[in-house]
Amino acid sequence: MVNTKKISKKYTLPKWFWLGWGIILVIIIISIAIYALWRTGLPGYYNALSACGGKPPVEARTFITSTYLTPADDKYRIPGDQLGYTNYFCTEAEAQEAGYDHEENSKQFIR
């Protein structure tokens, strides 16, 4: 008869192995959380909000056409577009200087 306590103790993995995998797992979870937060658009919106002195910024999109939305528009969303094609400006004049057209005035290709 073989003593199973000696065999199982002989083949256990060391603590540093489990500690290493635990650290790698925590790094992966934190990286996924940071990426998910970035994809929401909140960091860019809060940065623009603070740069504009607490005033809601003008949201400029560059997906197919270069258009912008003001906080008074119905399509304006906080934190904005989640695709990563969003820029923020403090005023409409800044958005127009950068070459953006108001979305209500732009040509709609898809109906």
C-alpha cells in the first residue's frame, strides 16, 4: 500500500507559482477595467468639462462626416460617442474653426 500523503505533498506546486499567477490575473483584470472605462468616453468628457470651466463641451464627431453637437441638441449624449471618434470643444466657434459642421445643417447621406 502506497502512502498517498507523501505522493500528494511531493507533487504540489510551490507558493511562488500561485502568487505569480495571482499577480498576472490581477494585472489582466485591472487592464480590462481601464480599457472598458476608456471605451465609455468618460475620461475624455471629464477632461473637456474641466478644460471648459465646468460648462458642457461641444461634441465633435469624425466618423463619416465632420459634425458637431451642442448641449442643446437632442442627439447630444454624455459622455458622447463610444467609438473613439469624438473631440470636444468649449464653444461652437472653436468647432467651426476646426472644420466641423453642425449636425442639423450637414447633409444626410443615409435616410
